[in-house]
Amino acid sequence: MGHREELLAGAAQCLYEKGFGRTTARDVVAASGTNLASIGYHFGSKDALLTEALLQATAAWGEELDRALGEPDGVATSDPERRVEDTWSRVISLFTTQRRLWATHVEALAQAERLPELRARLAEAQREVREGLALTFHTLPDDDPVAADRRLHVLGSVYQAVLTGVMVQWMLDPDTAPSGVDVAEGLRAIAERADAFV
């Protein structure tokens, strides 16, 4: 492994252990076994290095989420309500098994306001997550591509709002955060009240 990869691995370790704001260049050097000059040579600055490490962590987060959204045996459950419960339960299980990864993703969201490159990359990933979430639970009409795109955006945005909200609840207070069954029950209750919005 070269210095660049060692720096990224060390930066990722620091992000998991200390977070973006509390990691110093010396922390990264100690974790990576490299030297201060390597940071400037390969990345230009500590913030650029940490941003790249955050982007890699966010990509790993996306891969874990994709796996959770897919059916474990590759065959979709025929009962849509059961599929919603099972899928959200798999996603929520990641909050405990991959807690450091999810915490790093939450921190990436907070850092995006100050780091334009990170913000742009997260916005791109957000669009992919929206699409994946919408297509996990819905089949879109193929006779009207404009309507299908609009529906994909709207449904994906709502599911992503649920995902982010549930993720934050699990990060702050896992003892009272909703389970997959709770999320499915809540979505079902909202759907049953949909007539009230018409």
C-alpha cells in the first residue's frame, strides 16, 4: 500500500474514532504511519484528505444500504406490507452493525455546508438513494416517462426523509428509535389517511 492509500486508511480510522472536526493532521499521520509532508503532497491539505476519506466512507454507506434494500435471496416477497417491514428492518439493523459508518455519514451531511466538493458528491449520491428507495417499494408506470420520473423523485424524497429521520433517531437514542415494524406501521397509517389530503 502506498502513502496515499495509507493516508486514506488512517484518515478513515480517525473519522470513525474522533470525527472530522476533532481530527488533526498529526492524528492522521499517527494512524497511517506516514508523515506530515505526505498529506500536502498527495491531497494538498488535511481537509482535502478528510473530505476524500468521508467520500469513501459515504460510498461504503451507500453499498451497505443497497444490500439492505435488496431481497436477501434475490426474490421479492409477494406481500407488499411484509416487504416494507422486512426491508426497513434490514436497513435499521445496519444502524447497530455499522454504527461507525452511519455516524460518519451523518457527520458528512453536517460538513457538506462548508465543503463544496463533498456537498456535490453527496447530492449526487442522494439522487441515487432516492431512486433506489422508490424502486424498492414501487413499480412505476412505463407509459408516461415524465410522470414516472416525477413520481420516482417524489416517492424517493419521502422515503429518504424517513431514512434520514430514522437514522438520526437511532444515532441519538436507540432505545426509543423506531423498529422496521414501527416504520412500516407508520407508513401504512399515513397511506390510510391519504384520502384526507385529496
